[in-house]
Amino acid sequence: MASLDAGKGTPRRFAPTLPAHNDLEYRGLVLGNGLTALLVRNPHDKEQSSAAMSVARGHMSNPRSVAGMAHFCEHMLFLGNEAYPVEGEYRRFIHEHGGSCNASTSTDTTTYKFCIPEPHFEGAVDRFLNFFIAPLFTESATLRELNAVDAEYRKNKLPDRSRRFYLLKHLANPEHPFATFGSGNLETLLHAPKANGIDIREALLAFYDANYSADVMTLVLRSTLPLDTLEGWVRDGFARIPPRGRARRVEWPGQHFTAAQLGRVARYVPLGARRDVDVTIPYPAALCGRRCSSRAVVLHLLGHEGEGTLVA
């Protein structure tokens, strides 16, 4: 990837690594604000265009005093900004034009995405990019959305998959952010902060300002439109997302699991009929270098069904 002189403010192109068999067109950009963008022209799908923004901050970036803040911030970005102040305008536009949208908060990443028929792609992109420029975070929406986050937590806490994940976090290194409660609920986002003299909206604004910096964002636009058109949108629109001077990569203290947490067997009673055995094998994040996912490599090797593999 091309290096970035953030002070110049000049976008630079880079050539992404492509698969051997590929008939799509790609172009990479690093904007002057530090945002990385991948543009994809797919001449085969003439009906749907799509976009995704990944912010390299997840629930491990939650302040210790407000568990669930990253997930709450994800919810609040849907509820109006200076360019489109009406709550629900983004969702309304997407759904009225036959599209869909969603978002998710993981341990170290928050991702926003949508797809929509191509004639309405530009309008959707404009509404989307303003998430990351000047969200309103209004007082009324803040209080209302706290209940939505709590309802989501209550809905998702019972499936066995969620219970296994909570158990894994309980068994992890208590000093590591992975061990903290990620999704948030009314207790962690309203009652406990209030008891400790924390204004949740002020804490939300501080979290957004500290973490939603252009230089920790990666954008993908995929459409049948020419790459020059998509690049123009990125240069004119996403270049306006402010860089807030934060480092691109977060260095977490210690490991998720240390020697004190290894060699354990935990059993739980499932609520469903399915029975599972989960084996957790911690390994260094830099196992295969910073330009690829070590987890994906390991899973590929374990699950490959070719001749001579474990599965075969």
C-alpha cells in the first residue's frame, strides 16, 4: 500500500492484491485524512450496489466505566446527523428503494453496511458518509436507544452461542479488555454510570471523538459504476471525515489468555438440543504477518477437505 503523508491531504492510489482468477475491476485509495478505500466495479450485478465501512474499534475499546459504549455508539449513528437531521432518514431511504442495511460491533471492529439498487446508490452513499462526519447524538434519541440496546441484549443472551461466548470471556485474562461485557444494557449504560456521576451522552460524545477517526476507517464501495465515478464520491465525500490524530492500531495490554487461564475445561448445560465441544487455542495475532488474518489461515488449514488434510 502506498504510504500516506497525512499533512498533504492528497489521495494516493494503490493496487490491491487480487486473486488469480478475477474479472472485476479494483482500485485502492488512501485519502489525506488517513481513510483507506477499496473500490470495486462488478459488471455482472446490474441490480445491487453496496457499501461497507469498518471502524477499527470494537467493544474492547469500551471505557471501563461504561461497558457497551461501542455498541451503543453504533446504534446512535443511525439516528440523524447535521446533513440529514431527521431520525431514521437513512433507513427510510434504503428501505423505500428496495435495499437493506445493518451494522455490527465485534471485539475490535465496528462495521456498517448496506446494499441498494444502483440508481439510488449515490443518495444512499451520501446519507451513509454523514454518519462519520457530524452525528447529532440528540438527548431524546440517546434515552430511547438505550432501551433498544437493552432489548437486543435480552433477546441475544439466551441462545447457546451467546452463552458460550460469555463463558469464554469469563474464563479469559481478567486484565484484558476481551474479558469485559461488550454488548451493554440499561444497567451498564444508564444506571451504573448515573450512580457514578457519569452523563451517558457526554460519555458517548467523548467516545466518538476519541475513536471515530478517519485513519482507523476502511471503506468498500461495490457497483457497476465506473471506478472514476466511485473515486470522485470518495474524494469529495469521505475525505471530509475528520482525522482525530489517533493511532491506526490499538495495542492491547497482555494476552487474552495467559498461562493462568489455560488448561481449563468448562461445562455448561445448553438450552437447546444441540451438543457442542469448543476448543480454544490462543496464538499470537502476528502469526502470519500484519497483512493477513492469522485466524482465517488457521481455520482454512484445519477445515480444508483436500487430499492429505485432517478432514480427509
